[in-house]
Amino acid sequence: MEQFKTVFAFEYFGYIKSKGYIISTILFAILAALLSVVPTVLIMWNREAPEASIAGVVDIQGRVHDLDVLAVQFPSYTIVPAVDTETALANVENGSFAWVLVIDGEDFIVYVPAMTLDNLQLQHSAQRYISELHRRDYLVNLGMDTYAIESFFEITPQGELVALGGGAAGDFLQNYAYAFVMTFILYIAVAMYGQFISTSVVTEKSSKAMELLITSVKPIYLMFGKVLGTAAAALTQMGILMIAGIVSFVINAQFWASGIEISEEEMEFAYQWIATINADDVAVRFIYMGIFFVLGFLLYAFLYAAFASTAQRMEDVNTVQGWPLTLLVVCIMIITFGLGNASSTLITVSSYIPFFTPLVMLVRFIMGAAGHGEVWIGIALLVVSVVVLGYISAKIYRMGVLMYGKPPKPLEVIKMLWSAKVN
């Protein structure tokens, strides 16, 4: 056990004292802190934002009677009439107009200085306006007065989307955001630290340091010390990021409690953001995230260590990382589909496959497709898988670290497992 403690301490403190670890932790902590002040930043930005840009409209047939109706489709712009198309296009070119809409009966053209994502929406907004213009003209021809027409178009039905199994549209979007962020964090952490484990093993082996280590430390203690030391470093970094985010959120909450004068729309936006962060089951979600992270990390870390032990040179690192990384990529592909339909058969079955359980089961729970019982079944399955895979990986590690020359083929590794010992 003393050998394990020595290796664990060496790996753990080696990570947390490195410049790369410290710099990345500081940068990620700043990012986590900034996420909590999004409402404040956005509101302050909107207050200092310049006035709406000016856009022109050329009405060839004289059908545009009310620019306020047109402006409804373009709330971010001030719409002004233009004399003619040529003058309007010149104003677009010299920057006086953000864009210009030329209407000729049922046809229209939107001239923009360049194609951008924002400008692509202008065509759809103009199309909606032209359609409304035709409806208004049709109602006028039927003899309806102006007041009746305005009342007709001001009708705005209020409704919501609710699933029979429970949950509203707002909850779905909130859960979607949670699931995406949490699974993305887990994926990045496992992939990044798994690479560190592979590099560490191959570096020691290629430098012949492994021969000295094996004579003084049992292979099982060496492997478990590396894996658990790296896992502890990863958990330390994630803990720091969470603390930074929570502290920033508490400080930012004092800003809203200070009596600052903001509009009702701004206050509603802020409350929605705070409600998203302060959801009723947010603590449970983070607890499950921590459990799945630890178990999932150990599962993949054992794979990384085992495969890395069979590599002979640093050039082989990318090759040996291919198998664990492929499983992670497949898992992400499943999750990408599952975020939109967490109750599908593919997602349900995949959540019970150990290599996919850490991410997929977490997504199912957050999206409301899995209860606490299923989550704990997945956790139990992961615990068993980690123990079994840890035992198998220890045998591969013991056999691989002293193997030099041509890398063994997968079938050769399987055959040698039967005779290999763990310590």
C-alpha cells in the first residue's frame, strides 16, 4: 500500500504543480465565473448599445401605407422610405443604410452589403411582411375599416407545449442546456486526462524508466496509482471551477438585491437565468454528475493505461488512444441524438452499456427520461465494470510495460491475458 501511496502522490502533485495545470485551471475558473454574470453583462451592454440601424424601403407600386407595420418585422432597425432604388443602393454601399428592401407588387428584393447569418433572416422577415401586406389589402377590398383590420392582426394567442408524461417546453430547453454542458465537460475531462495517462506511461516506457519502476513498485500499484492520482487531479480542477462559478453567482446575486433600477423585461430575463441555475434538482444533478464522472473516468482511464502499456514509442500514442477515444466519440454521437429524443430505444439501451452509461444515463436523467432507480442501476453496473476492467487492465499493464519490440495484436493480448498475473 505504501507503494501505491507513493505513486499516487507523485502523479497527483506532479499534475497540480505543473504550469499547464495551473494556467488552465485559472483560465477555466475565470470562464466559469463569467458565466454567472451573463445577465448583468447583457443588460449593461444593451443599455450602452447604439440606436437601431437605419434601413431603407423602396415601394415601387405605392402599397406600403404604414411604416410602423413594416417595422414590426424588423425590430432592430429604423425603417425609412427611400426615393428610388439607385439612391437606396448607393446608401447601402456607403454605409448610410444597413440594407434596403425593394417592393414591387408581390415581388421583393433585399439588398445587403454582404451575406451574413443575420442578413439571411432579413429575407424571411420581408416575406412575412409582404404576406401581411396582401392580407391587409384583401381585407380593405372586403370593406373592413382600419380599426377592424388592426384589431384582426393584433390577435396573439397564448399557449404552451406540455408533454403527457410531464414537463413544459421551458423545462425541456433548460434541461437540454444542462445536459449539453454537463456531458461536454465530462467528455473533455475524460479525453484530456486520458491522454495524459497514455503519454505518461509511454514516456516512462520509452525512456527505460519503466524497468526501474517495475523492480521497486508492483505493476498493479503503479497502474492504480497513476490512474487514481490523475483522477484526483481532474476532480480537484473541476472542484475549483465549480467553486469559482458558485462564488461568482453569489456575488452577482447581491448586484440584483442592491436595488438597481432595471426594466421589467430586464428583471424577467435575470430571474429566468437565476431560475435556470437555481433549479430545484440542480444539487442532485451535480451529485450524479460527480458520481458518473468518477466512475466513467476510472473506466476509460484503465483503458488508456492498458493500451498505452502496449505501445513502444511516443509515435504510437495516437494509435493506442484510438480505441478509448473511438468509444467516447460514439458516445457523443449517441448523446447528440438523445438530446432530442431521450426516450428512444437507442438511448435507453445505450445507457446500460458500461462505456456509454456515464454520459448517456446522465442525459436521460436530466431530460426526464430516467428516474432515480434507473440511475442507480447504471451506477451499480459501472461499479462492477470498473472493478472487472481494472483487474483486466492490470494484467495487460503488467504484461505490456515490459514488452518491447513489435506491438502485440489484439488477439495476442487476449491470449496472453489467461496466463498473466495481476501483481
